[in-house]
Amino acid sequence: MRLLRGVFFAAMLAVCLAVPGYAEPFSMFPKAGRLVSPDGRFELRDVAPESLAGELVGASHSLWLTELSSGRSRKLCDYLGLAAVAWSSNDFLVVTQYVGRKTSRALVFAAASSVEPVLLDGSGLIQMVSVDLRPTLRENDHVFVEASRLEEATFYFRVWGYGKHDPGGFRWNCRYSLTEGSVSCAPAD
């Protein structure tokens, strides 16, 4: 797993350094239904699973990525509720999955590669942030991690929430280094 992650980061770094990073406007899925890459090479589609009689309909969806020239498709992920998705250049998708009313997580997918995505959520960030920030993640029951953009080898995201530790709420601006696998966060102004 660690070797695959290293290969993914190396490939992602090479592409990131070759093209300027940004993020297109975010589209909300499932409502958006589909999202085409800026160069028209890839298409992302929302797929709702077919349900049997008596099953809950519309609760779970999947994001599928298709390379339009070849027709090859692969499932990126399943999600519940809503997903905010944007292209970052023509090669990466940045996604926020709103898992429920209390949490969300951020992901980065490489369009041309099927290696594991970068996934950042509240529980995973506990060991990645500085020691003084950990109680905020541990002791608040509402923690949201939202994707912002990918620039060169840095994934920018926001973390915010509230709960027992921060009844008035907290907001951080964070970044994740794709080369080092490290996170740094600072309170938002």
C-alpha cells in the first residue's frame, strides 16, 4: 500500500509540476449528473444503483469516470447524499463527499490512473495535524473537510466544524503536500 501511494504521489507530482493548478467551479452531484474535463477527454457521471422492491432509493450513488476516446470507464467512488466535484486542470478531480449532517471528506483522483486517491477526513487528520490541533478534531462531533483546489504538488482544503470543544465553531485553511504526505493547517482569518 505504501509503495502504491509513493508511485501515485510521484506520478501526481510529475503532472502537477508540468501544468498550472487550479480548480474549475464545483458541481453538485447527483444533481449535476455529468461533468466533462476542460479538454473534453474525460466525462464524470453520476450513477444511481438500481434497487429492488422495498429498498431505499436514491440513498447511494457512484461517480464513474469515462475516457471518451476509448470508452473505458471505472468507478471512482460511492457516496451518500451530496458530492461537490471540480476538475483541477485536465488530469485531476477534487471531490468533497458530504457523508452526513455531521461530516464530510475531501478526495483527489488522478483521471488517467486507477491508483488509490488521496482521502482526507476528520479521523484521518488527527494523526496528521500538529498536537495542539488534535483536540479540536477529537472533541467536536461536527467536522467537515472540504476540497478547494490542487496547485502544483499541493492540495488545498478547508476544515471547519463545531461541538463540545468549540461550541462557537472553528475554521482552518489547510494544505496537503503530495510529495511529503504531510498536512499543515492554520486558523482561517
